[in-house]
Amino acid sequence: MSARDRILAAVRAGLGSRPQAPSDIEAEAASLLAEPDEIRPRPVDTTLVEAFCTKAGAVGTTIDRVTDLDAVPAAVERYLAAQGLPPSVAVQPDPALTGLGWEGVATHAAIAPDEAAAVGLAGWGIAEGGSIVIHSAPDSPILLAFLPVHHIVVLHTDRILPHLEDYAATLSEGGAVPRNAVLITGPSGTTDIEGSYVRGAHGPGFVHVILVAGEVR
């Protein structure tokens, strides 16, 4: 008996049961995938939007709600003023954003390290964790999600999904898979150094979501 066989035999003896056959493991995995609601947390008695807002708020994300996309520039202007920031932001070069009326805010496309604030679109929201999902694309530079101190994210309410698995399912439904997919749950922070909380250690120190009612244009 080889050393490997002796080690595996000791592990099996310690487990006190025979290992499952590969066919049994495959059947068990298939049954879990067939009925995912049996293993996922039960939804609370509220809407997906309210569940998302509750979870996002619990991890430090702030929320503003507007009735349509045209109201986004005014919401951004309000946020900047409330944070004591100048009315200037980097804006994702997506026509859905650049085509809005930004008369009260100076906008630019290029983003610098430690940019004060940047505005971008989220592809999805996940109610279970209050997370947002951002895909990279020619009109969605991924650095917008990492470099600004204040990351302002525009999310349509009809793009909020219950669970992470629901987002994963969208990737298998066809269409181009993004080169990068970033899941963001609250602002960046760490306690690696002397156990003291440092905000914005690896990304934006503030995440602000502007929820837009209705469907994506």
C-alpha cells in the first residue's frame, strides 16, 4: 500500500462512512440544481426592491430613488452637494448616461486615480446581499468601479434579482459573456492593519446607488 493509499484509508476511517459513488454525487447535485428554492434562504415578506435596499443599507451603501433616468443628473448633483464635493464627475461613456441633461454637473469620460466621484450603470442588482453587478464593455470601462472615492451607481429596479444564482443563470441564457464581471457589496474596507477599520482600502470608500423606477430604455 502506498503512502497515498494509507492517508486516504485513514481519512475514510475517520469519516466513519464509505465515500459516495460518483454517480450518487452527480445525482445529488442534479437534484439540488433542479429545486434551488429548497436550499436558498426564504425571501422575506417584501418586494425585491425593498429587500435590496435593506441589504444594501446594511453593508454601508446609500440609496436614492428617482422616477426615471432623466432625474439621475439632479440626483447626482444632490449627492455631491451633500458630500461637500464639487459638481464634477467622471461618467461612464454609455449613451444612456452621456445623453442626459448634465447642465448642473461638469462631466468627463477619463477617470484619474482617486477620482472624487464617478457615475456608472449597473447591469444587475442582487437582493439577497444588496450587491450590484457591473460588466466591462467598450462603453463600460471597469476602472470606474475601482478608482473613484465615491462610486455612484445607476440601477434600474427591474434589473434586481433575488439571488446570486439568478444572475449566474443570465450568463447561460445566451449572449456575449463579459470579459470582466464585478460584484460589489458595499464600500471597500479592511481591518488588516492593526485591526483598525480603513475605508476605501481597495476601492471606493463610498457606494451610492440611484434606483431608477421601471425598465431600462
